[in-house]
Amino acid sequence: MTPFFQYTPNMSADHPVVNSLTKRLANLSPEARQAAENFSVLMPHAFASRFAWDVEGPIQKEFLPTAEELFSATGYSVDPLAESQAEVAPGLIGKYQGRVLLKVTTRCAIHCRFCFRRHLLTQSVPKKNKEWLPALQWIAQDQSVREVIFSGGDPLMVSDRRLSWLAHRLAAIPHLMRLRIHTRMPVVAPERITSGLIAWLRETRLTPIVVVHVNHVDELDHTAMMALARLVDGGIPVLSQSVLLKGVNDDEQTLVALFERLITARVIPYYLHMLDQVVGAAHFEVDAGVAIGIINRLRLLLPGYAVPRLVRETPGAESKLAL
Ligand SMILES: *Cc1c(COP(=O)(O)O)cnc(C)c1O
Ligand code: SF4
């Protein structure tokens, strides 16, 4: 599978050079090295090779550690969405009516510095098939559940054999109608979107929906665009979700370019998330008033279908809250 580049400061110095990335990491400040020790730098080789890792680019802000991660900000926590309290069976998060979230892995292809699960990715989730039985039983006994969301980590880090086994077991539950997959893979490891993946998504009785996580137009190179095309050509509805991030995409020109490119890929922008207040990510926060101003201007610049909903995930709320 995909070869990965991973870096923590205490690793041996002989990891392979990927562009100028290794040099960049060798020159980190002591604080940024500490940040990389807290949450490693991880990305696929091919993704690393796409960028020059120059200091000013927006992509490096998403993926390279900085001293700012060590700042502690009030209101920020390690589990900002109180997900641990919503775990109704091992690996199963039941917060909302009608849909549940299944954490099929805590592994990712890439580490995003702003990730709200960045402190939770070391938790364990069921691995063996039989460890999934409590979650499957919980879903089977709650007739109101219509949709299961494969989440993680990144669910597409799991093999098609294991995912299709789960899909098969879920399809046997009569009240389930849909299977949603939230993933960053089409963007960061496009080769994961194989004919084998599309085959089992097409074969399941459940209606499949893919939601791709993408924040900046530069993430969508031609390999990512082709991966999205394979999904759409395969008959899979594809939506997008993005996080509004200071210094990455918090201006309307950047977002117009992103959403137009998604529409070109036949992907419908679904959510634009306000940052979840996770320890280490406060420097990414965009003020709510600024965010609302941006989304209002996007409505003037883009067709309605290209403007996602601006939402905030709020612990205890029964859905994401629209701003
Ligand atoms: C976002 C989310 C969902 C899905 O919500 P939609 O509004 O249907 O996209 C489900 N469960 C959890 C825990 C979520 O965070
Ligand atoms: S769970 Fe998603 S946002 Fe978080 S580090 Fe993994 S790929 Fe990035």
C-alpha cells in the first residue's frame, strides 16, 4: 500500500528525504519539535512530493508542527466534542437521531494539526470481526437508525475486505438504509480509490455516500481529481466537508477556488466547519463574525449549490448548529 513519511524528533535521522520536507523538519524550533513529539508528522510520500514545503504556503500550515501548538487557550480541551461520553458501544458514537458513527480505525494517512481527534487517535477501537458484534447489536436493536457513518481516523485505512465484511453485516439490518464514509483519502492517497472499493460500495444494498475532507484548492491536484471522478463515475454521490482555518482558507477567494474546483469534480460542498476547540489548534480559529461575513460573500459569488453550510459542532446539541 501507500508508503508513508512519519516524523517525530526522537526518530533516527535516516528517514528518506522527501523533497525539502526533511530539511524543513530538521530545522524546526525546539517548540515545534515538542509539538511534533506530541502529535507526529505523517503523510504519504506521494502527497509530500506534491508540495515544495516553502515557509509561506497554506498547505504546510495544515500539516507541519509549529510552536503555536504549545499555547494553551481557555475553552480548549482534548475531547472538545465530548465524544467519549457518546460512545454507546465499543467504536460506536450515537449522538444524533437516525445516524450513528462507527470508528473503524484510529489510523490516518495524514496528520492534520487542527484535528479535533488529535488526542484521541491513540485510543483503541475494535479490530477483530467479533469485537464489532456489540456495536452491530446496538444498531440492530435501535429501529430509528437509518444511516451508519464509517469514520476514524480515516476509515479507508482499513482494507476493503474488512470494510465490506462490516457493510455486509450492516446490510443485514433491515431498518438501515444508508452507508456514509467520511474520508480524506481521495485527496491525500488517491490510489486508495480502487475499482475494488467502488465494487463493494456499488454492491451493498445500502445507499453509499462519500464525504471527502478537503480544505484548500491546492490539495486537489489531478490525481485527487481523478480519484473523485472514479467515485462519481462509479455512481457514488460525493459531498465535501472543509474546516475554516486561519491562514489556510479564511478568505473568500481561496474558498471560491476550492468550491468551484469541487463542483468541477462533480462534488457538492456540504459542510464548512468552524474549528473544534481542541488543545493545540487555537491558532487556527476564525472568529464567528468573520466566518459569517465570508459565507455571506460566498453566496454572492457562487451558485447556491456550491456554497456549503457553515456549522459548528456543539457538545450536547442534537445536530450540528448552522451559523
Ligand atoms: C457530524 C456527525 C454526524 C453526521 O451529521 P450530519 O449532520 O448528518 O452530517 C453523526 N454523528 C456525529 C457524532 C457527528 O459528529
Ligand atoms: S482524523 Fe481526519 S482530520 Fe484528523 S488527522 Fe486524521 S485525516 Fe486529519
